[in-house]
Amino acid sequence: ATPAASPTAPQGLLAPPIHSLPVLSESQRSSKMKAMAKEVAGCTRCAQLASTRTQTVFGVGNLQPKLCFLGEAPGADEDKQGIPFVGRAGRLLTDIIEKGMKISREDVYILNVLKCRPPGNRNPLPDEVANCRGYLERQLEILQPKFICCLGTVAAQNLLETTVAVGKLRGEVHDWRGIKVVVTYHPSYLLRNPAAKKYTWEDIQLLMKQMDE
């Protein structure tokens, strides 16, 4: 008999591989994402976030992406515009994608662990992350990317369900439900610590090498 899965095993280990799910057409992806965006816009699971946000920030980009970038949570600019990564950190991410990787930002999909801005840009609380987890997994099940680049501690630790620091997670390829995952520093961290840009460039080179294989 097959041993029962441990109740403490990370959910990502128990759920089926993303690419074993039915492949959706672009129109199916579009309708599913629109319906979920409407659901997210009305979400009140986190009472504080629902009362302080201007709007939810669902995600943006290509609905048939080879690559997704996963961030932490919306900031003030994102909360105003309803689009992830539009402030200074967003401009740096665009440079990483377009100048570093030589692809268009429109070719990838960009989303966050949280769909609402935490007040004062504080770190997301564990229960907030848990409340939003289902949305994140459903988005990735619809998008079915081959690769995910986690930007920063919150994104990496929550997707991979680990407490290991980004400095130790970066530099290698991880697996989440059959998707290859590369971890690097958040663009906002790079703005505060420009010396770390060289490490992010190493991570992006690792990602590009994987994507070219």
C-alpha cells in the first residue's frame, strides 16, 4: 500500500503537476482570469486590507506565458493604478526583462502573492498570505508557465513553502508542481542595495539558460 502523505507536507508537493492539467486555449484563459479578477475585486477575507485598499491588483501580461514573475504585494503606485510593478521597482523590473533578458514585458505575466496593498507597505501577515494562496495557485494553474522567477523573500518563501533565506535559495533551480523556479532579490531591495544587482544578474542568467534548454 502507498503510505499516506504527511499532513505537514507542503501543499505544492501534494497537488498535481501544473502541466498535467488540461491545456487551456487563450480564450478559455482570458474568461477564467476575468472571472477570477472580478472575484478577487470583491474579496473581503482580510478585513483590514479590504478596508484600506484603493483596489485589488490582480496581475498583468501574456495569458500564455513561458515565464511568470512573482512579487510580494502591491505598493502605493500599484494600489492607485491597479497594475503590479509600476513604480520605481517596476521600472527596474522592466529593465531586467527588456534590457537584461531581451524580451518584452508584455511577453511575461507579472503577479503578486497578495492582491491588496498592506497598509504602510508592511510585510504581509501569515493569515493574509494564506487567504490569498488559493488565488495565486488558481492563477498559475490557468497560466501554466514553464518558469517562475520569485522576486524577494515573501514571494520565494511563500511559493516554495520554506523559511530558507533568499540568499540561500538563489543560485539554484527549484521545482513547484513541475514548474522550474528561480529566486532572486526584489527590485525594491536592489534600489536600496545596488551592490546586489550583480547577484540578480547571475540569477537572470541562470533563468535564461534554463529557458534556452
